[in-house]
Amino acid sequence: MGYLKKITAAGVLAMMATGASAATCGDGSYSISLDPATACYAYGTGNVNGNAKHDPILNGTTVGNNTFTLVSGPVISSLTLLDKSDSVGDLEEGALSGTLSGGKSGRFTLNDVLPYSSLIVALKVGSGKDGFDWAAFKVAGAGMFDFLVNFKKGGGLSHVNVYGVEDVAPAPVPLPASALLLLGGVGGFAALRRRKKAA
């Protein structure tokens, strides 16, 4: 998935203070900053792995031991896992690049994922932390993210997931029969006019 240059927590905080939108989630344990804006969506314990049966983000609710605490509602339904930083060869590969595994701070890029919208980026940390296992952020679109996971012990980044809702093009609206008759009538008048001019 590419190499991410590790940056310090101080560097991340400095970037967050220089105008990029920043959001915190999970009682402040997670911070993410990018342009365009972000907002905390939900956080919880357990795992967010993209499994439709067990992933609380895909379900919009607590599933088994994987809890879901909604911060910024309503729950987004019809989400699809688009990319996971530690997966290769499936999903909508290429949505994420430069994701660091194991660190507490870093930078990654979310590339264009058209035709998906209602994008969610989730950060999942490893074991040994003293807070929530994951936090999910609403994002407005593609951009470069700086992240910081702030735990006193353990809790380096395990993986990053990207979710979205596929935008379905609206079906063409059929013209009512009256519109077709109107077009036929206008065409008939045009033909009569030409006939009169020719005569």
C-alpha cells in the first residue's frame, strides 16, 4: 500500500494548528486533520474489519463484542468497505495510499473514490491501549490526512478503513404521452408552414 514517512506527534499537532480542519473522536484519543473538513462520526471497542456481519460501522450499531457509539448522526446506511490499508488485491484498491501500520502518528492519502459519497475513514489501533479500539470520521472527499492516536500505553495504528455509499445514477424519466403528442403537434405545424411557403 505504499510507504508513509513517519512524523512526530508534535509535527501532527503543528499541522493541525496551521489551518487544516481537525477533528477528535473517542474522548479525544483520536485526532485526524485534513482539508477538506472532517467530523467525528462514531467510535467503539472491538474491531472494524469490513466483515458485513461483524463490522459495527457497516451495521450502524453494536454487533456482538464490537460496540458502536454514534457521535454525529444519523447513521449512514448502505455503506460499503472501499479499502483497508492492510489488504491487497480486493475491494476498491487504490482508495488509500501511504498508510502507516504500528505508529501513533502519520500521514496517508485518500484518493478519489467516485462514484462513492458519504465517506467514512476509520482508524483501528492494536492491543494494549487504554481507550477505545477505533474511531470513525466523516470526510468530505479526497485529501491528505494527518492522524494522531493518543494513548498513554500501547495502541499503535493497526489499519485504516475507508467506507462509502455508491451513488446510483437516477433512472431516466420517461416523457408523458402528452409531451410526445405536443412534440408531434409542433412538428406538424412546422411541416404545414413549410408546405405553405413552398406553394
